[in-house]
Amino acid sequence: MLRRVMKIPPLHLMWLWAVGASGAGEVRIAERGGPAECAIVRPAGASPSQVYAADELRRFVGEMTGVKLPVVSDDGPLPARAILLGETRHTGRLLGGPVDLAALGDDGFRLKTCPPHVLVVGGPVRGTLYGVYELLERFGGCRWYASWHSVIPRHDAWAVPAVDEAQVPAFVMREPFWFDMFDGDLAARNRCNGNAMRLAEKHGGKIRFGEGLFVHTFNTLCPPEEFFDAHPEYFSEIDGRRVRERTQLCLTNPDVLRIVTERLLARIRKDPGARLFSVSQNDWQNFCTCPPCRAIDEREGSHAGTMIDFVNRVAEDVEKEFPGVWIETLAYQYTRKPPKTIRPRHNVVPRLCSIECDFSKPLPESAFEQNRRFVEELRAWGRMTDKLYVWDYTTNFREYISPFPNVLALRGNVSLFRDNGVVGLFEQGAYQGRHGDFAELKAWLLAKWLWDPERQAGPLLEDFFWGYYGAAGPIVRGYFDELHGFHGDPAGKPLRIFDDIRTSAIPDEFLVRAVRMWAEAEIAVKDSPPHGHNVRMGAIPALYARLMRLPPHDEIGVWVTENPGLYDVPPERRALAKELLARFGEGKNVRISESLERHEKVLGDIARWATAMPHVTAPVRSSAIVEEAQLTLANRGEWGDFVKDPLAEDGAAMKLFNTHYEWCTTLPFGRVAFDPGKKYRIRVRLRVESAGGVDGEAFWAGVYDARNRRSCGGIDRKVGATGEEYAWYDVAEWVPERDHYFWIGPGRFDKKGGARSAVGAVYVDKLELVRVE
Ligand SMILES: [Zn+2]
């Protein structure tokens, strides 16, 4: 339930309107240079967040007008003019009736002007504080876009116009799970109260999960390492066998129920301030298929059958001791489909996950099959519980810094969840670092819509683009609008959270222009460092996408050329890589990918491309040694391996096994810098261990032209012609091209009739490349 008296005008209009000519019923708060005539009144028994609400109001009125309002407690007389916070001794009389705090809940508030006073009526948890932020945001024009970027306008006079409205949020638990929004002040000012926010007592705390029981908790509550050996029957039965690795719990086993309940209760007793405790499946498949589990799941048409049945039993016991605690479980992957007859208890919170969906447009508007199923399942869950949670996905997890045009879907999705009875919404974004694609915008919009999904996108976008990018706002908005057009049509390519920017629907032509647009945007704010910073960070996804779309260039590892500059990183790649590295440094704590391994790989690539290659400036070389470690080995472990070999010059060699004779070792010449059009000789240093008593081929090697499918020369040798010592063998003389490669394999033999190789093994020590003309 949410009631609004006034529409929200765009920011720049609103300032004029809020401070314009005096309107009927308005309350003047402060005038620059004037006395502090209006007092802030808080209850004598104010909660920490109400004390903080008074401090925040005093601080921001001071920043807006230069006037520091006095803060007094309500045990004195009512001042001549006042902003009264919470339920003061005077509030009921001014309202003309009793104060109904219960209707406002923990987070709701009522704003009412009673000239010459303003009432911010709210409860002690967070409601009063949120009411103060609404007052400042809506009538003062204050904005908190990021932890480093607020807009606090300067007013010559500030008045609150006539207002009487109550607001309660659309969702009980609001969690835009984005890195910067974890900042406690930013989260509180944008009215987020979720688990990950660093909300202190002064912010009114938060709704949180019990310590260590956030998600995927089966292995925590009933660990296989503790129980499996003695009781394999506690864990998943798959194909008639109990499974220890990547297992789930056997949810019909009464001992499992007892263990999970006891351990959960022990944890709740240690952490009674938490509202939610998760009893949920591990993050893989492998549900139990023992006969009792299977019977329930078949009857219910879903593995959510055993899951909800089990969690209900746990929750029933928990309720006896902790009636206010909610037990959360996942409706995720194999448990997404709702059960036919079993219903979650009133203290059970199913959390439905949208991981498979298309996010290019609001979920119900996409023709993508996974969306159709998800929306059906959402509606079904919504009909069977009043405590549905959703875990939604709002960024590209492969690369947070890839353009991910999902903003126009966000509001529709939040509305859909609200309309289907969702009470807690977890909007997972780039949570490990700053400056993912439009990260600050997405977190801020989500905060606004989790409070009230009725707010239109247009004014909010206008507000943000002006406030956050300053004079560059229109240019960035142009980029944003065009970017969001590429997935627009109903049959368009779906936008999914692990998409690769190299193959996305965003055209190269646009990315070329996008880099220019951001450069223009930077010029537009050159006189405003705070906006300049936001523009430089905002450009990262466009620069990154352009870099990833450049044609691949060869990574050179071997240099035999008089013209090393020919093989340097191409200038555009070098420039983009340097620019990105610089901006990562300025941005601090930029995280590229959810996967740390991928983050480090991409960062390493970019750093390499940004730096001048050492060989480019090294002396000219007409020959080079290639150690075996630089060669590619196929089917390592089966066809050969890297081994220690005291006979090799560097003490190491590549051993080719005698189990096969395929070309198992190669050196692609795309990795070698040659002088174009010149002739080279390649030789290999190797030794042959004979099999004893079998005469036949020892090895074969050559240079192959993959594009034209022809040989450029090669050799083979019989065992009798090799000896057991290392020796150099000339392989070919030819004019190299980038599609050529060197290859070698152990000697051929007839594989029919149990015949075997003439060699025990072949050891490759190194290659040599020499320019011969
Ligand atoms: Zn079972």
C-alpha cells in the first residue's frame, strides 16, 4: 500500500518549485543568513536511528542553507516552529488523533505539514530516519547517487510545501546487492535494509541472515565429512548408491531432520538478532532419489516437494522457541517448480531464482522459453505463500565491465515481483568491486524501485544523468539510449548473465562511436572533476567492449627478425589497454569478473597489451632457441609429458610416449616473429630411447601449411640411424607464414595385430630457428 499526494518532478524543475514563491500551507524551515527559527524536536526516548535522523536533518539543512537548526527533546514546550520526528509528546495533538505507528511498520513514515510545524511520523526502527531522507530528497533536492557522489543543492531559503501522505515500502527486505550500495550511509539514505549493507545501529540496523547461514547450507548443517562414513543414508541416493561428493541431503530421513533442526537451533540461539536462517540445497544438482524421497517428489511433480516438506518440519520446531524467525529455502534450478499440494508454512520463505532468464526486457515481455516458465512458477509460488523472496540477477557475471543493457527491464521486473506477493527482493549485481556497467545507476534505480516500483523510469533517469554526469549527462544519455536499443524488438537476441561481449548483439560500428561519445562526454565536464571522474569510470565498459572486439593479434613468444616493430601490439589495442589500466587505477577496487581466475586473466591480458614488448626494443636476432616448454603438447599425460632429463641441456625435456605416433607436439608459427618472405631453417635436438629388438621408425617431424593443407618439408629417421644420445636433426628449410606450424611425433608403426613401436620414447630438448638468407 502506497499513497502519494504529488508526482515527482524532474530534479532541476523541482528545486525551483520547492523554493519558489510561498504556497498556501507551506512551512518555512530556514533562510540563508537568517536566525535558526525552526527547531528539530525528537522524542526524549528517541531510538539511535531517531537521534541520527535529527543529526542528518540538521547537517543537510545546514549544507543547503547555512543555517544550523537546534535539536531539542520533546520534554520541553513545543517550539514556535518545528520539525517533529517520530512520535513526540506533541505529535498526536497536532495530527488531531492517535498515532498509528503499527500501520507504518519498521520502515514506513507519514509526512504532514501542520503550519508552522512539519511532522515526520515514523517508528523507532528505520521509519523516522527514512521520513527525514524523503523530506530532504523530495523537497530539498538532496541526492545520494554513490558513496563518493552526493548532490546537496544550495538554497537561499528552504520551505516544505503542504503535504500529507504516508509511505510504506513495496518490499519488506530491499537489497540491491551492488558493491557500493553496501556502504551504510548510502544504503540508509536510499532506504535499503538488506543483509549485505553495512548498516549500523544508528542506521536502524537491517534485516539479516544468521551468521554463516545465508545460502546453500545443507553441507554446513549436516556435513558429509562428519556423517557420511557412519551414515551414508543421510545423503543423496543416486542410481541406487549413496553419494558423498557434491551431494544433497536425504530429506525423508528422520535423523537428518533431527540433526539439521538441532544444529540450526543452536545457531539461532547464538545469533537471536537475525531474522532469516537459510536451510537450502547446495549449489549443484544431485537430489536424493531414494524410494521415500522419490515418492513425495513424484506425487508433488517437483523436487520442491521433499524440500518444502522437510523445511516445513524444521520451521515448525523452530517456531516453538523462536516465533519471529523465518526459515528461508531456495526454489532454484531443480526446486524451482512449485509442489502440487504441499504449502510452505507461514514461517518458511521460499526464495525463487531467475538465473536462467532473458533480461533484455521485463520478464513477461520476452518470448524466451525460460522466462515463460519462470513467470508461471513465480505466479504459482506467489499464490501459495505470503513470504516469497526472489533472488534476481542484474549484471553480466562473466564480465561486470561488459555493457549489459538491462536497465529498461528492471522496473517491470520489480513490479512483477511486487504484484506476485514477493516481500524480499535480492537484486544481485556486481558485488565484488566498483564501476561495472552503469553500476551506480542500476543500484540507485533498484533502491528507488524496491521502495516504490510505481515511480516512472523517465524522471529517475533524467535525475541521475544530470546529477551524476553533470554537463555530460545528455551525451551519456544518448549512449545509454542507443545501447538499450540493440535487444529491443520482441524477437531480439536474449540478454543473459553469462553472455560474451565478443558475440553480443551490440554492433562493432556502435562501439567505435561509443568510444568517441565518452571522449566527448569527458570534454564536456573537464571543468568539474567529480563529474569527470564519473564519466571516466562510466566509459570503462565501452572501452572494454571495443578492445575485446578488435581482431585477435598474435602473442609472440619467439623473435627471429630484424623488424620486431612489425610484431608489436597494434596501436588501437595498445591505446585502449593503456587507457583501461589507467582507469582501473583511478577507480580503485574495479572488479572485472565474478570469477577471480577470469578477473586475473583479463587483467593480465590488458596489462600485457598495454606494455611495450621487451623484444621490440631488444637487439636484432637472426636465430633463436625454442625450449620444449614453449611447444604445445596434445593429450598431455596420454601421448607425452614434460619430464626432468639430466641428459637434456637445460635438465628438462618433453617425453613422447610410444603408445601412438600422431603429431602430438607443435609450434604454431603465429607465435614466432620472422622476417616476412625470408628463408629459415628449423632443427630439433632430441634423443631416441629404443624399444630393443624392434627395427622401425624412430620419429617423424616437419612443417605444415595449415591453410593450403600441404607440407613445407620434413624428415623421418629409423631407430638404427639415431643412436641413444641427444643430437640435432635438420627438419626443413622454408619461407614461414603465420598459418604454418612445426610438428613432431614418435615413429610410425603398424597398429594392427599387436605390433608395437620401435622406440621406448622420444625426448625433445629444444628447437632452433635460423634465418638462412
Ligand atoms: Zn532420500
